Amino acid sequence: MVKLLLLLFGGLKFGKLLTTGGTMLLSVAAYALIFGWRYAAGFVILLFIHEMGHFLAARQRGLQVGAPTFIPFVGAWIQLKELPHDVETEAYVGLAGPLAGTLGALACYFWGRAADSALMLALAYVGFFLNLFNLIPLSPFDGGRITAVLSPRIWLLGVPVLVAIFLWRPSPILILMAVLAFPQVMRAWRYDPKAPENQAYYAISAEARLTYMLFYLALAAFLAVMCHDLHEMLSSLRAAKGWS
């Protein structure tokens, strides 16, 4: 079986697919040890949908991009082999992930409601929550890439948000994200809007800036409402069925 798969991937030049599929399976196996394989598979698929949003948006804008890669208990990402040429492109690629991820979570939600499936509702909740979390206005979160259309200085507002989340739910992942965000915070602190390179990169029409911010705020509000409603719904199910 292994030889057959290697032949298939090699003949079709699916090296990237092998990397993505292999790391996806590894993640499913790791999450399954804690949450069970059905929840683990659904969770990883939701991550994949989110990353494919970024992937397709980057390809649409002509950027060279690597296939999604997964690391258990860390998440997933795509590697941009070339950086966006302007802030509008960066925001476009950044917004595509949460939008795609939200659609994936919505599919789980409607499936869960139609089939009265607690599993699908739980997946919908985690999908909405993760995409909302990704909208923190701080790079390297997707929210930081979107809100940069206003100014990189907006990232400074994301610092207390990240700190508050850590105080609410301490997690090693949040520490990792803080380490990754630190250089971006320094970049925001030292940002000079009059520098020629910044004027070129962050040049964007007022209409486009307003459009991205409206999408960002509307998506964040929708995800917050869905997280709240699903949390209440799952709590009621847990109480009704006597789950611990």
C-alpha cells in the first residue's frame, strides 16, 4: 500500500499533496488520542478549509505559495514564497482564510441542526471560535493582516487583547503567538508613515480601506454571536443529557 501511494504521488507529482496529507493524518491521529477520531477529523478539515482560503486567494493574486502544512496542537499554515506587494493584497489573502473557515463552520452548524448532531455543533463552535481568535488585530494573526489597511499601529491594540485571552485561558500556544507577534509589535511601534517604503506599501484608496474594515467588523461580530449562541446551545445539550 505504501509503495502504491508513493508511486501515485510521484507519478502525479503530488509531493505537496503528500506533505499536506501526511501532516493532516498526523494531526488527526494526535487529536484523536484526546477527542476521538471523528471530532479530530472534522477539526483538521476545518483547519484545512481555512488554510485553503488563504491558498486560493494568494494564487488568485499571483503569489507563489506552498501547500498547507499541519502541526498537531499548533495549527496549520501556508508558506508564502513571495510577500504581497502592497497592503491591499495582504489584507485580501488574510481575509480569505477566516471567510472560508466561517463557511466551513456554518456547514457544520446547519448539518448539526438538521441531523440533531452534537458532534457537528461542537465542530461548528470550535470553527467559529478559531476564526474569531484569528481576527485579533495583531500580526501574524489574520486580523493583523486585515487591519493593517488602517495602519500597522493598530496592532498595538491587539496586545491587550492577547494578554486578556491568556489571563482568561492560559495556554502555551498563546505564549508562542506572543513570541511570533513581538517583532511585529516592535515594527508597529517604530512605524513611520512618512517613510517612502511605507507610503508605497500602505497606499490604499479610502473606499478599499472602508470595505475591508466593514468586512472585518461584520465577520468578527457574526463569529462572536455564533460562538455565544452555540456555547449556550451546547451547554443546554450537556445539561439535558447529563454530560460532565
